[in-house]
Amino acid sequence: MVAPGRARRSRYLLPAFGVVFVVVFVVSLGVGQYPVAVGDILRVLVGKLAGTDTALVVHQIRLPRLLADALVGAGLAVAGAAFQGLFRNPMASPDILGASAGAGFGAALALFLGAGYAVVSANAFVFGLVAVGIAYAIGARARRNPTLGLVLAGIMIASLFSAATSYVKLVSDPENVLPAITFWLMGSFANVQWSQLAWAVGPIGGGIVVLMIARWRLNLLTMGEDEARSMGVNALAMRLIVVGFATLITSACVAISGLVGWVGLVVPHLARLTVGDDNRVMIPASMLMGATFLVVVDDIARAATATEVPIGILTAFVGAPFFLYVMLGKGSRL
């Protein structure tokens, strides 16, 4: 639970995070190889520059891409925060049960078979769910410590799917297919269009809503399953809800963006350092901070060099030093 002083501060921080996100999002619409002034962006959004090249760039290229940034950033951050609360482990992340590895294999297999972007995304989504389903079925057989059994099963399944992905890359055509698989696995929003964004809103947005509704129950689970049961919370059902919807979010995120690491691990830590451990506050803070973080990182990916840098590389460059900073104890100053 948050301390009284921090609880009062969080009342102001959450609206502030929302304002920061809106400002960053609007400014980001002008960032790129074709810069657009903020005034022109606002005129485009209210329909005053309809039919111009500026309106085309904003509406058809940057707006769906930035919405995908925000959706994926928020989804991965919320999924990571939920997993950390469920497993009572700050090292938990959205890919802890193998969703990312399974989705990566599904995409690699589809690319190997010459499928189009829509099939690649769908295959990634399905295999992400399959991977976690297998891990959950195996982990459920661990009677003494089902939570530990679930995590170990997830690690094993992730390893198997990662090995399968490596094999697909090994036998792929090195001239055409292998570069496509490699680039997809590094993560990118370059190909996101309104159609991909439309189908992703359902699983990602729906999963976020469910986890937001259930976030107060995660506070009870952090006190132990017996304590949660005494407070009227079905620990087994709650675990299944969190695993299911966090996996749904993660698989859908990977399906439209590729593998984007560190967001679901680092952002919940930053939210926790800022607003405290209370999931009722920390999960909404993670959502807003994750959306803002990924929009900013994608701005760097689009504008830093003439050739776009895969976003998964940049999140690692940002996330790894920050996590080292936290591990060394410097983060306690926040």
C-alpha cells in the first residue's frame, strides 16, 4: 500500500502523466524525416488542411503509428505490472511465460512460408497464446508450488520456441527471408496501418480494462494466497485472469510490433518508484508512462538517423542502463 504522503502525491501525478502523454503525442506527430510544425498539426487534427501532403502524412502514416506506439507501450507496461504483482517478483515481465518467444516463432514461421503482413501478425498472435497455454498446462501440474511451477514451465517453453525460431532462421533463404525475419524480431512500427491497429485495439484494450478492474485484487495476492482467500478473493481464478489477459495483451502487442523488450520490466519499476506499490495507482501510472515512453523511443527511431533503427534495439539501450541504475540502489532517490 502507498504511504499517506505518497497517496496524496499520486492524485496529482496521474493527471500530470496524462497531460505529459497528450503533449508528447501531439508533438510527436511532427517528428520525422518530414517535419511538421505543431500549429499545422493542430490544424490538420481539426480538418483545416484536408487534402494536403501534411494531412496525408499525419493521418495515414504518423497517427496510426503513434497510436500503435501508445497502445503497445501501455499494454506491455500494464501486463508487466500485473505479472510482477501476481508473482510478487520485480523481475517478472510480459514474456515470462513464453508469449514473446511463441509469437516470435509464429511470425518467423509465417515469413519463412512467404505469408503477408496480416498472416504474420495473426500467426504471431496465435502462437503467443499457444505458448502460454502449454506453459500453464504444465505449471498447473506442480502441486506444491503452482506459481513457481508456472514460471519454470514458461522459461522452458520460451527456450523451446526460441530454439525453433533459430532453426527457422537457419534454414531460411539468406538473401530475402532471413533479413525479413531478423528485422521483424528486432521490433518496428514502420508497417503499422489503420487495419492492423483496428484489430489490435480489441485484445490489447480489452486486456488493459480487465486488469485495471482487477488491480485492487492484486494487492491482496501480494499478501499471500491464504490471506487473499480469507478476504474473499479466489486466488486460482485471479491467477488465471491475470495470466490470460496479460498474455492476450502481450501476444497482440508482439503481433503488430515485433519483439519490443524492456518496456514491461522497466516501466512498472519506474512507476513503483514514483507512486508506490499500490496496484490501484501503480498500474494506471504504468499504463500512462509506458505509452509515453514508447512514443518517445519511436520518435528517436524515426528521427535519429536516415535509416530507421529497430525500436527493440533502442528500448534495450534505454532499459538496460536504467535497470542497472535501479539495481545499484540509485533509484531510491526518486
